Amino acid sequence: MFFKLIYRLLVCSLILFFLNLKPSFGIEDGFGSAKKIKSKHFTIYCAQDIEVTTLIQQLDIGSSDKLLAGKPMDEKNSSQAELADMLDTLFMRVCNILDMPLYSFQGNIKICKDIAQLATIYYNLFNKELHAPSFYVFDFNTIYVSLENFKRQIVGHEIAHAIISRYFVVLPPIKVQEILAGYVEYQLRK
Ligand SMILES: [Zn+2]
């Protein structure tokens, strides 16, 4: 009798465990088969037909950024390695601007082919209209951005949100987070 009860409890808790996991598996954002590029701090997912060279041009992280981030000036031997290095450089710059060292951070960046795809993903996740060029989802530790908005200040703004949300044990108010991310954006525009 006792063992039967334990067995039932175990089965129930296993079902609850899988039900709990369901949201993260259940939301299909269309990036399941997307091209993946790994950097030190990010796994970068590119929607179909996005050229890595276009991403590099738009992000425009140069030698002065590398210098400010304290990264070596070595040449990368592929455009994928170049993009990965640029995003790690941008990450370091954002850490420095916020004065929040978080060097073990790892997250995801998903690049949509256009703003319509980005808005659809946002709607599926939050059941709301999107009024921003990009967004960060804490639960998935993922930055979503569209190709046309893949620019240093916009990606940097979302990296700031990712850093802030992982740096503090108790999160500051949303308005304060937005001010900090806005400050990073301003610094990166200069
Ligand atoms: Zn923001």
C-alpha cells in the first residue's frame, strides 16, 4: 500500500515536471533549423537567407571597439568567426559601460529576416503587439532582433538588458533597467 502511494506520487510529480517544462518546448519561434554560430558569450541563430557579411557590415564593430574592450586585434579567418568576435567585443563593451563584469555569461541572439517575423514571435510569446526594434526574453535568455535593426546600439541595448537581468540577484525596477540600457545605447552611438 505504502509503495503504491509512493509510486503514484512519483508518477504525478513526473507528469507535473514535464508539464512545467512544456512552455519552453511548446513555443515554436521558427529557429529550430536555423543556421547557428557559436561565440564565447552567445549562440547566434540566423533566419534563412541572412548573409553573415551583411550582419558584419551593419554591426560595424571596429578596431577602436576592440581596443576599448581590451580584445586582441587578430584577423579572423571566416565571416562567421568575425561576427562571433564582434558580438563578444560588443558584450565586453557593454559590461564595461555598465561596470558590471559578467564574464561567464552565455545567452542566445536570434536574428529574424524582417520586422514582421519579429512581431509574430513577440505576439506568440506575449499575446501583445510589438512596439520596439528588438526585445529580450529573460526566461529563454534570448535576444530577438530583426535584420534591419541588427545595429550596434540596438543589439547593445538588448545585451544590456541581458547583463542587468543576470547581474542583480534582486532586479532593479523596469524603469531603471530601461534607463541603464538607454545609457548603453547612447554610449554606443557616440
Ligand atoms: Zn529596453
